[in-house]
Amino acid sequence: MQCESCHAEIPGGKIVCPNCSTLQRYNVRDFDNTAKMQSLMKQIIAEQSDRIVDKERFFAIIYDYSFGLEDECALVIKAVKGGILDDILAAENKKKCFDESRKKMMKTLSFSKPQAEFILAVFGHLFGFAYQSPLMIVEDDKKEEEEKEKSTRKAPPEHKIFKKFDSFKYKLSKNITVKDGFTKLDGYCFDGFSIARNINLPSTLKVIGEYAFSDCKRIEQIEIPENVIKIEKGAFNACLALKQIKLPKGLLDIGDNTFLCCTSLEGVRVPDTVSSIGENAFSGCRSIKWLVIPANVKFIDSKAFAYCPELTVYCHEGSYIHKYCMQNEIKYVTSPLGTQLPDEVGVED
């Protein structure tokens, strides 16, 4: 194995480079994405530290970054909620703390041993503590295992991305159809397509990239496939004619600027799976009259609903959203906690 920093050879089974002392990423048994999650957590701290105001916002940001790593993300959040991160941060003796945290996760949080080792490997790397899991997969062992299973195991399919150059042929089209098989729309792929009126998306789609439909001035409605779990920031920014949109049930968050200045938008039902609503998400939606927001939403940016003079929020009594509306002087209608919120709201003249 070579060092990720200086490319020096590292003896098998070691996680610290003998040449430059850089801590190496590694995978844990049953968790082939451990190294990816280690890198992801460091990236979050590096890029989003100023936005992590509390744990709920931290969770929302993790979900924002974790496309393709949803199971690993859920384990990290469960560990944080269980106090593991707080224990590690407070501990002076990290080795002893990691041993105690392993026991706590397995006994109190019902983690399996590989799950607990995955968490310790991720948190250890995050804080620069050279924790070497007994379930660490040594590169040579991994290659041998892959060769052994090669004949019976198929590699997971790569994500098929609809890129900006794929969209050029639709630049002057009113009707756009993205063929089945694509799993992601690249960022800005339909940005500024001012002639487009109807857009048909494939059922295979999972991610809509940032500003993908920004400034599509004539689109009045768009049907988002149910498999979509991530809509990146600004995806529908300045879609001036957009009146109706139904968000998919598996969507994880509504990011920054998602519907910024959608001046014709009338109302949106936020899915139960959404945990956060970002900065300027609905800002400038001057025609919006209603939003239905479930209790699972635990973070809403202070500017999420700026310049929405007609807005009424439908939410559960006593929820975070209810308190947010009271604090920000937003009109609201509450339902008792545990009851079903409406899918949409009729507007009286």
C-alpha cells in the first residue's frame, strides 16, 4: 500500500506512513465504504464547519453529502445520537474511550461488532487518532477475497450521468425527454433553457444536480420520479412559470436556493423523509400560499421563506416547524402531533 500523501510504501497492516506520519484511510470488514466515509466526514468539517450550529444541522449536512452512502450515514447519525461522538471528544485517554465506546455501541445501541468498528474507524480518522481496527481489511487480503469472488460477484453498476453536452440538442425544444437509464442530471444541464415547457424525467433518476433547471422560465410543472432522493442546490432557481411540483417521498432535504424566485409557485407538500430546508429555499416565491411541512424537518434556515408574503405553513402542533413559524412571524395552521397532515391545501378566494 502507498501513502496517500507522499506515496511511500507502507507495510501491510499499518495505517500510519513511516515516512511522513500521515494517517491512512482503510476499510473495515463488511464495510467497503469505510475509507469513503472517513474522507467524507473530513470534507464536511473542512467545508461546512461554520454551518454546523447544532447536531440537527450536522445530521442534515451529512445527508447532503452522503449520496450512495445512506446506510453508513445512518450508522454515524445513530452513533452521534447515542453520545459516542461526545464521549470521544471529552475523553483524555482515547484508547480507553474507544474500548468503552465499542462496548456501549454493542450493548446499548445494538450495534454489531463490524458496525461498531466502522464507527470507531471513521471517528478515529476524523480526529487524527490512529485507531487500527482488528477488523481492518489489509489490501492483500482484500485483493485475494475479490479474486475469489470474481466469478460469482458482479460489480455494482456505475451511475449513468446525463451531462450538460447531452442536453445541447434540446436547447431549442419545447418538449424534453431524458431517456430511461440515467441516474443523475449533471449540474446546470438545462440551465437557461428558456424555450422548454415540458420535461419528462426517467424513473431511474436518483439525483438532480445543482441549478439543473435554473432559469427555465416557461416550465409550469414538472414531475419528479419517485426514486429521486437528492435535489442539489438551486435546482429550480428562477423557474418563473413553475406553479406545481410534487416532491418524491424519499427526498432527504431541500437545499439552498432550490426554489429561489419561483414567483408563480403556489404550494408544496414537503415529504416526510426531508430533514432540513436550506437558505433561500423558497425565498422570493411571492405567490406561494401554502407549505405542508412534517415534523421530521429539524432545521430550517432563517432565510428559507423570505419574501413570501402570502405563505401559510401547515405543521404539527409543538413541532420544530411550529416553533420556527412563531419565532419568525410566519402564518401557520397546526394539527395534533400524530395526525396526518394534508397532501395539499385548497386556497379560498
